[in-house]
Amino acid sequence: MMRGGPGTASPGQIDYSNASLKQLVIRAYNLKPYQFSGPAWLDTVKFDIVARIPAATTQEQFEAMLQNLLVDRFSMTVRRETQEMTGYELSVAKSGLKAKEAQAEALPPAATPRTEDSKEPPRIKTQTASDGYRELAPGSAGMIMFGVPGGGSRYSARQQPISALVRLLEQPLGKPVVDQTGLTGKYDFNIVFLPDERTSANRFGNPGPSTAAVNPADSASEPLPDLFTALQTQVGLKLEQKKIPVDMVIVEKAERTPKEN
């Protein structure tokens, strides 16, 4: 559990329970998991951190504070370098884009618009789609993940840019994804797929509230496709494996036992 800090309901305090040094480094340097490298024990030894911070602290200031804490308490040293790693390029498939360009929608009466000062997440409404699965309802801008029968997953998005899809795809793939679509609008789409060895279920992040799916009448009619096939047939986008330069943070040294408070 890593709670509190800028942009949360408790901006003046952080409360990290059972957090590994790997998690702390990723938070402190604003990294994606594949941008981190260090000794294996950094992911297994856990720590509790409770600290007060000025309520007006920005995200950038907070990251600098957390970096300083890691240096002071764990004598940590890191270096930055660019490494090439296997990732994916996302482009429009030859069959053409199938995602619908989003239209401006009024929020439904039950929804609450989110503002810069909002402490609570926006209220989201869902509905049953024509295929029998759940999806976001009109006016609920965002992205949500549902479980579907047979161990599958469904991503439902409304009024989302391709950059949001790229960030989402990096979670199950565990690798960098580069947007080569050239698409600049916002889109509505659903992706239903079955995780495979390339999209291990234990790497899935949840981009929003998760809800059990409604069993569609034809759920057993044919097997669900993998993520790569679903992207191409349902959204009109394709993923191709490429070598991609990635900015890395490498932990060179850290003490297992932190200095006392």
C-alpha cells in the first residue's frame, strides 16, 4: 500500500506499508517498471514509511524529496543511461482504423465532473453493450477494465487519445510501446481478449474501477482472441515488435538496513 502525497486526498502525508525499494525508486523517479534495473533484493525486502510533507508540495518537489530520502537513509546511488530493449510500435492496420472518433458528450445527470481540485474520482456509469459485455456509458469519459467469462479481459474506453491506449498496453505487455499511428483525436473503443504468455495476467494494471462482466448469451460461441489479434480486428491497430531506446535508472548501490530516524 502506497497512499498519500500530491494529488491525493492526503496531500500532507505519505503512508507506505510493506513497500519494496524497487517500488520506492519507481515512485521517486517517476518510472515505468521496465525503466528500472538493480539487485534482485530491492524487490523482496520491504519497508514502512510514514512522513509528513507540506500540503502544497508539487509532484516534482515530492519526487525530489523521495529521492533524497533514499540517498540519505539507504546510501543509494543510481545512474541514468539509455538502453535499447525489445518493445512494440503501435500503428494503424492495413484494414484501417475501426475505433470511432469520439463526439462531445454531456455528462449524465448522475455524474460529477472532475476538476483540478477534486479529491474524489469521477463517478462512472456503465451499460450493457450489443455483444452482451459491459462498457462505459455515454458521458463517462475514461478507460475501465472488466473481467469476462473464461479468464478474459475487456478494456472499454470513451473519449480517449491514443496516448492513453499506449500507456494501458504497456501494463500487460511489460514493455515500452511507441505510438506510430499519427492519430491526434479522441476515440471510443472496446477491446475483448484472452491474456497469453505475452500478456501475463499478473502484470495487468487496472486503469479504473473493475467490475464483473455480464455473461453474454453467445460467450461460448467462439474463443476470445489474444491482445494482438483483438487490437487489429476490433480497433484497427497493430503491434509490431521493435528495438526501442529506453531511458533507464540503474541502482548501483543501496544498504539493506536504513539509517535510523
